[in-house]
Amino acid sequence: MFSKIDHWLIPFGRYAATDAAMRRWGLNNLMMAGWLYNHCRHRNHRLEHLEAYRHRKDSLLQKAGMQDTAAPLKMQDGWALDTSMTLPHLDALLRDAGTVIDACGGREFAGQQYSFMRSLLFPGDTERFASYVDFITSPELLSVAMNYLGTIPQLSKAQPPGIRFMESSEKLDEEPELTPRQSQLYHIDFYDSPQVYVLVALRDITSECGPWTFLPASATDRITRRIGYRERGFGYRVPDEVIRPHIREGEEIAFTGPKGSVLFIDSSRCFHFGSRNSKVPRFMMMYALQSPARCDFAQLFNEHQKFPLPANAPELRRMVTD
């Protein structure tokens, strides 16, 4: 039954992700439609992850190698920052990503995502560099996302990809003098809610790197209600002149710091933008952890990313990458 419905829903799913659809129907309504369908469509998968979290969380973490002495990190107001440099596989991730940056950073090649940002994740890299997957599937890191989401998450296989390796720079932009546009404007992600992005600074990030900038969930909730964001008539990106009058002093947070800094953030609850005035190139790994039943329809037509694991990988890691 669902396969036939999927077929008919694909055109609507593509349309629902456009700015025109969001203005006509309201993003809240479109997300609710996606949530309702996916919670029916993926009911068994969703319940499997939920029950495993409720009844086997500690066991799954221990079997995946969780250390009892690991210091818990808790996301508060939609985010948390780890600057300990002790997360498992972080050193290997920085080393492997550094190899790619040295070879490709700042050089011309196809694959630019936006005029100011492009991907440095190439075909076969998740097999070539095991650290890309090892890092995000380590139990110490997953426990942070699990405790926030209240379920065992999955790495996104659709848009946005579960693993992204992004370079941002003014040098990539043919028109850097233009006003902020696309992801340089404040927005809140609609793919799933809640969801957890894990952002890793692969090189030092300063204010000159166009840092990923956000508002905590409480500030976002207040501003969302005030300006009517996600309601009918409102698009996905918010112009500065609309949102900035409502941002209080000290609320805006820029993700800056030395390489190896890791930001955990609910991008569906926190207004954010990035890549503005990137006079110094910014290199960042971005991971998307979501529920098995999202709030959009991209799973119907846009699943493509795979996450290789060894055959003897623990159950928790397999559930996250399944």
C-alpha cells in the first residue's frame, strides 16, 4: 500500500521543499504532514529505535565501547559545546580531513554547492577514511544526541546528507559584494524536529571565517512567534531587517574556536546562518542525526548516502547507519 502512496507523494514532496510551497501552506503545516505520513510509513522502524532507547540504551552503549568514566555532555537550550579534544576518533578525523584540505582546499574543481561554499567529501572517502564514520558513531558522542532526542537516531541518508565536509570562503564567491543570501540568512531546518547537528571545526575558526552563527532555542522560539515564521506567507530564509530588531544583546552565538571544537545543536529549534564574510576559509565537518521518521518527504526520493561499517560493528552503530 505504502509503495503506491509513495509514488504519488514524490511530486508533492519535491514541491513541499520549495519556498513557494512554504509561503502558500506554511512550513508548520508541511512539516506536520510529513511527520504524520512518516510516522505511519516507518512505524515499525521508529518503534524499534524508540524501544531500544527506552529499554536497552545502557546495554547498547556499553557493547559499543562506552566508558563508565566518560563525562556526560548535555544539550541545553538546544545546544552544547565540547572543547575537551577528547572525543573518540577526533584526532584521526582531524588528521584525515587535514589530508583532504591540504590536497584540495582552495583549489578549483567541480562540485560547488553554493557560490560561497562547496563540498570536500568525494566519492569513496567514507571508505577511504574510516574516521569519518567512526567519529559520529562512537558511543560517547551518540549518547549526547540520544539523550536529547529521546530515541536512537539515524544518520540522514537524504537531504541534508548525514556526513558533509564543507569549505566556505569568499574566494569561492564570484559576487562577494552581494548582500547575504541563501544559507547566509537566518533560517531553521525543516527536515526533522528535533534533530541534532554535530559540527566539527577542522581548522581554527575565527570571526574572519564566516562562522556558523545561531540563536539558542529559547530566543528562537520567542522570535518565531513574534515574526510568524513557519506560518503561511513566510518563506524559508529570514532577511536581516526582519529578524535583527528582535535579537537581544548577547543572544547571538558564533561557533568559533580551535580545530577539534565540536558543536552539538538542534538546527530545527535554533535560528542559524553561516559563511558570511569568509575572508579566511572555514573547514567544517557536519553530521545530521535524525529520527527514523522525519518531518519532510525527502526519504521518498532523495536517499543516497551510505555509511560503511565493518561486519562485526556493534548493534548501536548499525542502527545509526542502517
